[in-house]
Amino acid sequence: MWIMSLSRVVEQFDPKTTRFDVVIIDEASQCDSLALTALYLAEKVVVVGDHEQVSPEGVGQELERIKDIRAEYLKDIPNAILYDGRRSIYDIARESFGGTIMLVEHFRCVPEIIQFSNYLCYNGSIRPLRESSRVPLKPHVVPYRVQGAIVERKVNKKEAIELASLLVAAAKHPAYEIRLLA
């Protein structure tokens, strides 16, 4: 079994000689068409993603050039319109093949955190499995008002300095210490 980023897949495997029984693309809604490289190596594919997450936007790509290349080389490919540089591999798989299965058990976030997305995007169908009582919750927002701030040309220097100072102090606080797992 291999677990790696798509860029490592391109570096490590020769598509002429490498084949896998199954390739799983996780977080596929955040992967652009580069993921097609990994799919090419597979006999079977599992695409895991979420259509409610943000898809690639084609930032830095020449989208007009991609359109021209698609018209020239993909004219006989079904759903060629999907290969526009702005759709994720999840979107392409979902629109091409359908057959999605929604996973409704959520274990990463405590109920208080996932609740917002659950009701906004999933009609309350997500079941949080992590118990809040076992997680030391800290406030995710701390109200803080900068006194005597003056805005000049859309810049509030006093606010910027206080914010930077708070971030530096937080970074030095033991509660934010990074612990690496062995």
C-alpha cells in the first residue's frame, strides 16, 4: 500500500509500467485534473470527496488555452466539458459516473464545530461521533476591541500592531505548542 500526494505519484511511478489494483483518491473535491494521472494507474478507482467543499478554481492556469486544447484533443471524449481546469476530480467522477454514497458519521470534529456545516449543507444528516466531554474546548473566537484606533487610507496601524502582538504571544504560549507524534 502507498499513501502519497499526487505530485509524488507523478514523480515515483512510470505510467507505462505501473499498475495498481485499486487507487483511492481522498479529498478528491480539492484535487484538480492532475489526479487523472493516478487514475490511469488503476484497475479500479475509489473517489472520496464532498461536493459541498470548495473545488479548484484554476488559479494561474490559462483557462482559454485549456478550452482550446480540450476542443482539439478531447472532442470525442464523453463529458469533455468537465476537463476545464476548474472542476475537481470528485466533480468529474460524480458527473460522469454518479453512484455516490454519502458517509454520515463524522469523527473529526466535536458536535459544536460540525453543527454549522451540518445544518448549512447536509440538512442535519451528519452524525457527530466525537464526544465534547473528552475534548478540551477553547473558544474559537475571542472578542477583542482595539481602543483608540484611527483608520487612514483603509489602514488601521494600531489594530495591525495589536493583532500581530497577540499572534506572537499566542505562538509562544504553551497551549499552542506543537507536539509531534513519534
